Amino acid sequence: MAGMRAGILGTGSAVPERVLSNADLEKMVDTSDEWIVTRTGIKERRIAEAYEATSDYAVRASEKALQAAGVAAEEIDLVICATVTPDMMFPATACIIQDKLGATHAGAVDIESGCSGFLYGAAMAAAMVDAGMYRHVLVVAADLLSRITDYEDRSTCVLFGDGAGAAVIGPVPEGRGFLAFDLGSDGSGGEFLFMPAGGSRRPPSAETVAAREHFIKMQGQETFKFAVKAMASATESVLAKAGLDKDAIDLLVPHQANIRIIDAARKRFGLDESKVVITIDKYGNTSASSIPIALDEAIREGRAKVGDLAVLVGFGAGLTWGAAAVRL
Ligand code: UT7
């Protein structure tokens, strides 16, 4: 393995079948299809059934990624699950995924970096593979944001959806693989995007439930401003680390939070629309899974090809941000 760089061996994704459209939301809160489309770019999102959990989608996405990679579950050395909506507070959702996949030789750990989670997981996986510690690391980002979305709050409930995306990270042939990562955080902005209760600070109680504190609280404009800056600086930084110019980008795979945030990044880097992967219209913001879902769809549609230089970039709760430059 020495000398072989870590890269993406295969990807997979899974979203619920049930569609929640803007027309549906018009019946639930005081909003309109026109407002949602022009302010966010979202037309519909997918919502899991009541009996389902995050790991159900994570397993489906992971199975597809394993198949695409040609790697058996028993060959996985570590499962990293990025989620803010674990099946339970503990054990880790990664352990549930490990068991359901039959990844009998794998360690399992959850990471929580909000919508940047896939990039954090990919960076850890790539470092472990590059170091020769592990050969195959499964990184799966999965969230059922519908579980923590307040469907009485029009400023957030129109944004979020459910889904999962996965990648098997392992050694790839010369000339391919991850070239650079950029990860960052600013915890002082934690209260721009958070869920107040349910943890050790405010354990669940009748009072926290009555105060609707088990739902996402977001300061939209503050998050928006942060996002535009973070997307630009993380992309610039990762290109500089990789020794590449913005013209080298074949495909930008951004976190899908708002089409206006994505467009700002696209324009800043002078990219044609054909070079930017968009799924927000059909899935909304699916948290950490949005980047691997978009990448998986681009690969399966033939838009992302072997040898392409892809920049994956996102931001999220924490606040956190991250970017990866990868030769597919
Ligand atoms: O994964 C990271 C997660 N989060 C994000 O990336 C979110 C980043 N922020 C955003 O995407 C945008 O800030 C939002 C889409 C959340 C909001 O868009 P905005 O252009 O920043 O709107 P705003 O918050 O400034 O609100 C403008 C108006 C307000 O009415 P008034 O005060 O001007 O009368 C809101 O009450 O729009 C109103 N509004 C709505 N109207 C119809 C807020 N939500 C809605 C809604 N339907 N769903």
C-alpha cells in the first residue's frame, strides 16, 4: 500500500420515496412555492416514514457504495458515520450500520460536524489509508432532519430533507485520489444553528418539549453570510494546498443548503453551470449527506468521470466548514 494515495473507490446514496412538496408546505405553514423557490431553490424534499431511522438509509447508501467499489463488507476496516440525527443518543449509529452490513472486521465511530460531516469523515479516512493504518474505510453521512425539524417554523421547515450518502475510501492508482483537505471551525457561532435540548446541558423534560427545544433553531441570515464566506475561503485554501488554479476544477460538489449560496460560489470561481452539481431542487438540505448524494448522482449520471478534479465543499453547524480536492 505504501506510495498509494487514498481516494474514492465507490459511492452510493439513498433517499426516502415520500415527497414533501412546496405545495404540501403551503398547507402546513404561511409560505408559498414562489418564496421557497426564489429564496432557496428548493421544490421538494424527501421524508422518511415514521418507522424508519437514520441507519436504515445509511445502510442502503453503504451497500451501494460497497458494490460500486467492489469491496466486500468484511473488507471494511472502519465505519465512520457523520450524523446529527443518530438512531439513539448511544450506541453510535456507526455500530448499527457495521452490524447490518456484516462489516465484521470493522471499528465503528460517529462524528458530528453538522453539514460538514462527510468532509471531516473523508479527511480522517484518507489520512488513515495514506498512513497505511487501514485499507478500506467506509464514510457514510446520513440524516433524517425531518426528525428535528419544527413544522410550525416556516423559516426552517421549508429547507430540510432526509437522505444518506456513502463512499468507500481506499488506495487508488497513481494520479488519482485526494490531493488536499481544508477543515475549519468557529465555535463562537454555535448558536446560529443548533438544537438547544436533548443533551447534557438541557436534558429532555416536559419543559423542553413544551418549549419546542428539540428542534433545529437557526439564524438564517447569519448562517447565510458565514456560508458564502466559508465556501469561498475553503475552496481557495484547498486549491492552494493542492497547487491548483480554479480553472482546474472539473466539478464543484457543494453542500446543498441554498441555491443562492451555491451560485455565489459558482460565480466567484467563474464556473459554468455545467460544472456544478445541484440536487437541492429535489432533496432540499439533507445535512452532511448532501455532498455524497450529489457526488454519487454525478458519478452515476456520468457527469463525474475518472480523472476529473472534483472540489467538494461545505459548511454547517458548529460552525464548521470543509473542502476536499480529489482526482476521481
Ligand atoms: O446546512 C446549513 C444550514 N442553513 C443554511 O445554510 C441557511 C442559510 N440561510 C438561508 O438559506 C436563508 O437565510 C433563508 C432561506 C433561511 C432565509 O432567506 P432570507 O432571504 O435570508 O430571508 P429572511 O430570513 O431575511 O426573511 C425575509 C422575509 C421575512 O419576512 P419580513 O420580516 O421581511 O416580513 C421572513 O419572515 O421572509 C419571511 N420568511 C418567509 N416567507 C415565506 C421566512 N421564511 C419564509 C417562508 N415563507 N418559508
